[in-house]
Amino acid sequence: MPLIVEDIIKEGLTLAKGVSPFYIEVESKYLSRPYQLSITDRYWAKGIVLDVSKTTGPLPREEEEVIRKHVLGKNIRLFILPALLTAYDRLYFDEESWSILRDAGYQ
């Protein structure tokens, strides 16, 4: 199922071995509710990084080149934590996927 998610990366808690504390959120009406995902099971999503931007203006040319070369088009794996008390599912980067962004200078 294709799903495009745009969000600011946030830091939470490490949920399991191999899962980073960094995540993005998506409204549960797009993911956990239609697919009836339960918080008692483990779910993973695979994706591709389509774009990266800053919230405080344009990327400097050097950063833009690093992103284009090392981040865009890379495959990522996300641990899905279905919404419980909020309207948002959390998608935590696995450690390998997070390293793609971390090594490019994020966080």
C-alpha cells in the first residue's frame, strides 16, 4: 500500500532492540484504523526516502548534495506503534534506517 508521510522527526523512547528512538507520525485513519492494527502485535513498514527538508529555511548547498547522494531514494524500515491514546500512529526508524539520516548530519 503506498502512503506518503510528511512530518518532523521526533525523539521518543527506544521500544525494542534494533529500533531507534526517532520516529515520524501519521494519522491513524490512514494506517492502523483501516488495517485494524493492534498494539499487542508487532508491525513493520518498508519505505523509500523521497525528500528531506529543514523546518527553518532552505538546505545549504553542501547539505543538499549530501542528502541527494546518501539519503534520497534509500530504503528504510519503520516499526509501527499503532495509536492508543492519540489520533496518530508512530513510525519508529529501525537502527539501520536511522543511521542513513544520522550519518547525513541529522540529530
